Amino acid sequence: MNSKPNLAGGRPVDFDIGRVISSPLADLAVAAVLAVTALIQVSTENRSLPAMAAALLATAPLAIRRSQPWLAVTLTFLGAVGLVLAEVYVGDPPVAVVISGLISFYTILRHLGRGAAWALTAGVGVLLLAAVAAAAYFWSLSYLRSAGTLAVALLGVLVATALLADVRRSRTEIEEVRADNLEALREQAAMAERARIAREMHDIVAHSISMVAVQAETAPYTIPELSDRAKQEFADIATSARTTLTEMRRLLGVLRADIPDAPETAPQPGLARLPELIGQHDGEVDLDVVGEPVRLPQAVDVSAYRIVQEALTNVRVHAPGARVSIEVAHRPGMLVLRIADNGPGPSAEASGGHGLVGMRERALALGGWFTAGPGPGGGFLIQTGLPTE
């Protein structure tokens, strides 16, 4: 059995407004609304076709502001210049054009570093004031007063837009650092779990090799009719086993540094001790064994016990008092575990917990699969398959 179970169970997907806002379709919709609004304002003033084309050029590029930010802001600027400086539109600029310019400006600021963004803001502010001074020189003083008022207002909006972009940039940086730290913690947890798995495998293999050495050494005494050659072969087997055990301890001994007093062949628990483990749990637990139990490889037996143990620990921490259902299914070539509870379901903290990382590492180390997430009827569901052949 290699297929992984489907945990979706028809559960509705949470609506993410942030994803909707940042989608290309949202940009296309905003560009369309602003373009229509600008065209309506221009057409009501009985302006020419060039004015309407300039209004369209100043708003439509918002549709590509994420994929081509510099192209979008350039086209928007050219459209605004066509409306204001080319005298095809001598009046207050359409509000839609102003909004389009600010959105394009914000997009550019988000693509720049903090220093470059503020430098661009200062440069645009200087150009804006220079445009007002040029208007004072070429046009009447009355126009200067209205243009100056508009320039001050736009300057304030530009600074506010730069501040908004700076805040958003800071939030993005914080989220990236947090994600990096979380990934580092998960990797540390995975490494710690791998070390724990290696220690347990060390104990299992060390016990088996020790038994080989002991049986080889005692064979000449329990089988007196052995020839001298057979006795020498058993002695060689015992020597090789003890040499192998010494080398393995030397290679993996560093993994036992945190528990120096632990015996080298400490017995490891298996599924036979599940009733004892369930008895220690504070809460109701249902255990169901499916299929005919078979003798499991010791590594699989230990890992299955540890996964159930960690799952019960997670229930005590994240869903105290929840009822737990444990299913142990013996299938051809595969041991499948299903641990479900009727608690509140996954949270942000639980979904990134180190316990899940450890369980996944155990399953993957044995060539199995592991899934964890919301159950079909609520709560939390853990399923794993461990090869037994």
C-alpha cells in the first residue's frame, strides 16, 4: 500500500481575503474600474479623443503592476503628462488617474529597498514642486494657487504612501525572519529526532549483535560433538560480532552523549505495551486492532509505539480532555496507524509543532508515509504507514 489517504473530507477551504486582493484578477478589476471612471469624467467635460486616450493610458496599466511594475508606472506617468502638460485636458485631473498613479507609485516602492524608496519619494516630491513653480511662471497666479494646493495635498499623500509601503516592507521582513527561524527550529527538531531514532536503532542492533556473539561463544559448550574447525568458526563469528559491536558503538556513541548512563542495550517498547501507554493517558482512548497481528521488525514496532506515544502527548497538550481513537491495522506488507481525536482541530501552533516533525521523521526513516491534519468530522487526524517487509 503506497497511496496516502485523503484528509480533505470535504472540509471547506477558509476564505483568504489577502490572496484575493493580491491576485492578478483583482488588479485587472481595479484597472478596469479606474479606467471607466476616468473615461466617464473626461467624456462629461466634452473633451477630445486624445484626452480620453491619455486617461486610458494613465489607468489601464494597473492590470500589469505586479508583473511589470516599472512599465506600469511609466505608462501611467505618460498618461498623466498627456492630461496635464500637453493641454489636452486643462482642469482638475480625474480622481481615478490620481489613484492609479498612487497605486503604481506604491508598487514601485514595494520593489525597492528602504533607502531607495525614500530617495524616490523625495525625488518625486521635488519634481512635483518644480512643476508648480513652472506653472507659476507660464500661467496665471490664480492657477498657481489651485495647483499649489493640489501639489501640497499630493505631496502629503505621497509621503503617506511611502510610509505605508515602509510598514508593509517591515512586516514582510519580520514574516521572512519568523519563517526562517521556524524552519531552523523544525530542522533542529528533525535532527534531534533523527539522533533519537539512531540511538534506538543502535540499541536494537546492539542487542541483536550481542546475542549473536553470546550464542557463538556458547555453541561449543552446548554442542559437544562440534569439530575443531566448527569451533574455530564459531569463535571467529563471536570475534567478528564483538568487533562490529565495538565499531558501531564508536560510530554512534556521540548520539548517546545526552544520556551517558543509559545501558547500551536498553529494551525498547513496542505495540505490545500500548495498553500500558493508554492507561497512563488522561482521557478516554479507544483502541482497535484490525487484521491478524504479525511479528513486526523491531524498528517498526518501536517506531509505531513512539508515534502513538507522541500523538497522545499532542492530545494532552493541544486538546486536553478530547476522546482519542487509535486504530492499528495489520495489512500485507504494511502497518497502518490512525490516531484521531475530537478536539478543536489543528491550530497554527500545533500544525508546526516539533512532535509532528518527529513522527514524520520516524515514518520516512523506515520508508513509510505520514500525514497529519484536520479530520473529516473535525478534530485532528494522524495517519501513517510503516513497511513491514
